[in-house]
Amino acid sequence: MIKMRSADVAVIGGGPAGMAAAAAAKEAGAGSVILIERDEELGGVLNQCIHDGFGTKVFKEALTGPEYAAIYADKVRDAEVETRLEATVLELTEDRVLTVLSEEGMETIEAGAVVLAMGCRERPRGAIGIPGSRPAGVYTAGAVQNYMNLRNLAVGRRVVILGSGDIGLIMARRLTLEGAEVACVAEILPYPSGLARNVVQCLEDFNIPLFLNTTVAEIHGAKRVEGVTLASVSGMDVIPGTERFVPCDTLMLSVGLIPENELSRQANVSIDRVTAGPVVDDAFQTSNPGVFACGNVLQVHDIVDYATMEAEIAGRSAAAYVADGTLPEAEIQIKVGDGLRYVLPSHVSGLDAVNFTMRVTKPDQNRAIVFSSGGKVLRRLKQQALSPASMARVRLGKARFSDTREILVEVGD
């Protein structure tokens, strides 16, 4: 028999964003908040991130991933949020009814508001179509991180890394420190995909070569990886004659992250074609009223502090929606201009200041992020360096939204 119950706010995902949203919703006055996590403990991917650097924005100190997660787990406990571990949300309907499976059996939860915080997953080999055989020794960077940091297992002795995402860069250093040889990092783009500090601290400081405009053209080996063929590229096409064989027993992939939005689609939430996450307003409410989104399910963050900051807004907004039955209309449209891939949120109410987040299309220097309306510049923020790897964050005060219905955001001089 399926049990039925209700909750004011249901938060799906117990990573950093989900924990922050659940605690904030409870602190904002929501009567009953339930946090649903499929793993056996809260924290999400932070539990396997044993390097430091987390918390510099929120706590003004560099913490390890487990330390950062522990602080928010304490917040959840102190706020008396009901936590369901080893529980999976199988279905989320448009009218906010969740079907949850756990050791206790099947359960349905009717929620006054839902916060989507399911995080993201890594792009696997099959998604990028590398030719060659299917031997053992091909891992995603997150899988390597899990094996080494949580299970104390080595994955190989000589490693080639495809992609220069932040997890891959950090694991290049970790592999080296544990005695493996990282032959090189190959990046198909003409610039690194990870943060500049990680390129310096994880590659340059350990003399690990980074080959740009380079990809893995073939994987060699029968039972185990024996090597890969690297090749230079023009755009996304291999340049004939540039192939070279690199012997290795492990290929690690760090080729991007994909927001986990299967449940979002079930709830009839509009998905942005660029971010692959929900379209939201400045309350982090999606196109389906009463459903909110935050963290890496919304957009892939390079700094966890910003994910938790936006999650706290989403949690407070969910509590306000339950209390009032609605939120202010977000009628001011945000348009994406030259030099930017996307801007979040996509529409705002104009009733309060907004922290906009965005990513540029290519590296640039000595430019500016420009907000304008009707040809009038609302704010111009000079940027010494811009990179697609680093999320730009610009705050626009409440007064800037007066007498406007559309704002253009672009990279300018």
C-alpha cells in the first residue's frame, strides 16, 4: 500500500544547494520541510572533494568539501528539517506530487512548493563518441575521485586526461601526489575549460603538459587501455597527419557536466537550451509556479558558495509561496547580448536587488559587462579578464529596474 502525506516544502537533492534551500525554507517560516536524498548521507559530491578552497565567499576561509558539507548538514539539523536518506524520487507531477521510493516502501508526498536541487552528472564517453575498443581503464573524473578519495583505490599508473574541467585538473594533481604519472591533459578547445588557478596549481606546479586544440582520436587496447591516439583539431575536426600515440593504462574524461533535469521535465518546467537547466526568475521560480530550482541542476557552478547563496533565495521563496499562494510577477525581461552564452535569471520582478550570473562565449581582457535599457546604460562593470570557465556575477540594485521592461546584458568596452 502506498503511503500518502503532505509537506509545505519538498527539496529534492541533499547536496550543498539542497541543504541550503531546505534550511532556508524552514528558517523562513515553512511549517514542514522534507529533504530527500538518494545517497546514504547528505553532502552530495562534496563528500569526495577532499581538497580545500570551498567556503571562501560564504565563510571567508578555505574549507575541504566534507567540512563545507558538514556545516550545512548542521544547519539542516538545527532547523529541524525532516531528512529522508537513501530515498529516490521516481516521479514529480506538474501539480507538485512526488512519488518516493525508499527502504520503507513507496510513498507519495503532496508539496505546497518543490525545490529542485538534483545537481548534475558527468558527460560519459558515449556522449562524445571517441572511436576505438571498449577496454577497462576509461573513467570519468568524478568516478576516479570517488575511487581514490572515498574507497582508497588506485585506478592506474599512467594516465591521459581528456578535457580540462576543474574536477579533471584537481584529479591530475591528486593522481600525481598518489604516485601515478599523468602523461598529459588534452583539451579540444583553444583555452582551458577549468579555472585559471586550477591550471596553475594542478598542472603547471606539477609539470603536467596541457595540449590545447587536441583530442583523443582513438582508444587502444583489448582487455585494458594500452594507449590513446592524440590529434590536433581545427574546430572540432581532426587535422590529418597530426596523430601521435601516447602509451597509458588509464584514460580519464573531464568533458563537461549535464544538469539532472528529468524530474524537471516531468513537472512541465521550461528548460533553457543553453544551460540545460530550468528557466527561472529572480525568486528562482521556474515556469511552473511553486516549483523552484537552484544549484547545479539550474546551471553548472565553478564555486559552490554561489550555488548555496542562490539556493537560500530559492528556499526562502518556496516558503513565501506556500504562505501567500503566489509571488510577485517577474515581468522585466533579461536579454542576452553579444559575448555572452547565457544570463540568469531570465526575468525579474524589479522589487529587489538581483545578483545576475552569466558566462562569456570566449576568453577576453579589459572589457566590461554592460546592462542597458532603451539605449541607456544602467551599469557597466569593468572586467580585467573574462573566461568561459569562470562564472561572472554582477549585482544590480533595485533602483536600476525602475521604468524598464527589458534589459540587455552584453560584453562591451
